[in-house]
Amino acid sequence: MRIRFATALLMLSLIAIPILVVAGGPVQNFPNSQPLNTIANPADLGWHESDSGSYGEAWFFEAMDDKTQTTILGLLSVSNYHPTEKMASTVDIFVYTPDGQEHHGHGEYKKENFSAAKTGLQAKIGNNTVTGSPPNYKAIASEGGVSANLSFTSLVPATVLGGDKIYFGEKNQEIWADTVLSGLAKVSGTVTINGQSISISGRGYMDHGYSDIKVPEFSKDWYIMRLWSDPIQFNCFRINLKKGYSQPTIGVFEAMRDGKYIMRAKNFTLTPKSSQTHAKSGIAYETSFDFSAGGSKKNISGTITMKQFLSGLDVLSVLSAPVRLIIKAFYTNPWQFKYLAEYDLVYTEEGQDPVPVKGIGIVEVHKYK
């Protein structure tokens, strides 16, 4: 569901410079969803240039090695959020190795260092790129001694998340949108940490999203869950909204099987069962959930439980000084918690035998301090 555009958009939005803090109002959660497996058009993959001070856009990739569970998350982002520079951009790469270590590279760039096509996937920030066309994509990124060179071959169609957009305002004047380039991909390549290369062969995910509303204006909490097990995979995100909006939550759940999407649910149950407090931030974040999506004809339900904590990120720590000062003045401090989780669910379909949905997947929990 980061990302999402999941994690990418949240990271982008949290560096927002507040011009006007929205106090709630109408929200429509993917009101005109296209049918499942509707192919995204080339413009959905491209750059959505905007002069809006609330504009942000990001390209996100995620992968996990099958054998070692080495996990990689990367994002290239551009926005008009900087206090003095429009179209400022950032690059972040996270690598989580089996020894429990987090390796993070971060770079900041000016407008002249960014370029992107408006139709098709071709984005570049500095020497970092996300390129390709369905079903084949390439992500190359290198910052701060951490680099990734990964090839993605999608096993499902490129689609618009939820089949539509999320709309805010009386006239739907603000939007949040995401194209899932690959909800499930075969991934191969290398990551390099301080000169030491690690081969990657596994599965992954890519998306590309944009928005002209800032997430801190409407979000209380944000949850992202992705599982790439066999024979069923899924992508899910949920945002709990601040008071004053026309509904308490937004989000969507989408499941895949045999190379196509088989299920979408805009209303699903995500009930926290346990939590723990992060020592450095003092923030309590959820570590297990009861989950259920669908109805009597198709349903996935079960539990999601943290297995291995990956990181707690103080988002302000990777931002430039001018942006940090403004965020502290207008918003509470955002934190992002990532972990690997044990998914123990069952898929049921009318007239069919139940199918176990089990495996190790990724969970992200986003909180404000």
C-alpha cells in the first residue's frame, strides 16, 4: 500500500511546509474504482508536474532476498515543500542485513539535478534512476556508501492502486494517487555497503505516486503491509484520519494470485493486538494485528505478528535544517517503524478449499510524537 505510494509519499509529505493546515472535510476513498487488472496507462507511470506548494511525487522500490531476508527499500522523491526551492529532491536507500544492522544513505538535490518523463517510467535524481516499462524495471541508487543496482520483472500487471484516487475537499480539489508498477516482482542484482557487495535474488515491489495534499494535515497513523508468499500475495495500507473528516479511515487491500489481482477491499478490519514502546522515541507502536478483508464470497483473515524489528526512523533526522525547524513549529515529530512480520492468514473463496496465506512480510507503522 510504504508505498504508498506508501512509504515514499509519507516521507515526502512529512517534509511539507505548511501553508494552510486543513481542518477536515469530505474525503472519498477510491470512489470510482476501475475493475481489477485494468492496465495503468503511460501517463500514470510518468511525472505529474505541478506548481502547487503542496505537490510531492516519489518513486519507491522494495526487495527481499529469498535466502537471507536482506531487505532493501529505496525512494526518489521531488516536491515543492522546501522553504526556498521548488522541485527540490531527495534520495534515500535503506538496507537491512541479517545481522540486524540498518544501513542508510541519504542525498539532497536541487531542481537542476532532477528530470523525469511525463509518459512512461524514466526518473533521475543526480545519478540515481528508476526506469523501464512493464513488466521490466531498473532501480539504481547510491548515497552515503550505500548503493543498490536492482532489476525487477513484474509478475502482475501495472495498475492504479485502488483503481482510482483518494479525493479531499468539497470539490475533490486535492488528491492522493499511486500507480503500483509491480505488486509482485522477481528481483535480482546487488547492494553494496561501504564497498562490500551482496547479491540479491528474491521478490519485490515498486510504485510511483503523487499528491497535492500533505499527509500530516490529515493523518493520525499510517500502516503499510506487504506479503509476497505463494500462492497468494497482497499489498495493503491504512491511514487513520484526524478528527473532522467525513470518515475515520482511508486505504485499500489488494490480493494477487497466479499473475493477476483477485481481490480488492476498501473496507477491511485491522485490529491491534499488542504494542511495545520504542526506547529512543518513547512512542508505542503496534506489533501484532488481527486482519480481515472481504466477505462471504472471498475473504482473507488471520494474524500478523512482528518477528524481527528493523528500524525506528526519526524522519526529521534526514531532513535539511530549514525544513526541520518549520516542521517542529507546525507539526509533531514523525517517526517510522519497520519490521519483518509473520503472516498467518487463510484465504477462502466460495466453493473452493481454504488456502493458507503464510510467510514473512514487511510492516511499516508511522506515528507522530
